[in-house]
Amino acid sequence: MILFRIAFEVDAAKSGQFQQMVEDVYGPALSRQRGFASWRLLAPYKDRTGDEGQETVGWQLEFEFATEQDRLDWAASADHAEAWAVAVGLAKSYEAHGFDVAGASA
């Protein structure tokens, strides 16, 4: 199993739009791919960070594929090109990291 995590910094004013984009565009595009397992979008705690008034919000998008080849096929797909263009259009910056899942709970 391959887990891929992308950290996006998004203007606070576009934060809701970014979340909706993942639910309506990016998530469904991922879900159509061979080897796709799951995706989730993580937002920072609003009541625990002390970040009220911040100009940006740090979102984490995680998704899993059965194999690295499945992820590479996704990255080369037209679905990815469309979804990625929208995602980076809303983000100020991003950073991606891939992982081999070495252990997990049932």
C-alpha cells in the first residue's frame, strides 16, 4: 500500500472553496483510478491552534493506492491533470511526500 500526503497552504478566504473542491473534484477523480484505496482531507483544529486571524490554512490531503505503479498511473492521467490544476490554483504553496505503508491497525 502506498500513502501519499500533500500539504497545501491556502489563503484563509479560500479555505472553504478548497475543501469543497477536494470533495467535488479531487476526491471523485482519485476514486475512479485503478488501485485506489482511500482519501481523506485533514484540517487543523480550529479551537486548539490559537491561529485565529491567520492569513493561511494548512490542509493535508492523504490518499492511498495499492501500488506505486497505480499512483504513477494516476499522476499521468487526465483526471489528475484536471484536479491538480484546480488544487494548485487555490493553494499558495504545496509540498508532497510518499510513503510505503509498513504497518496499520485492522
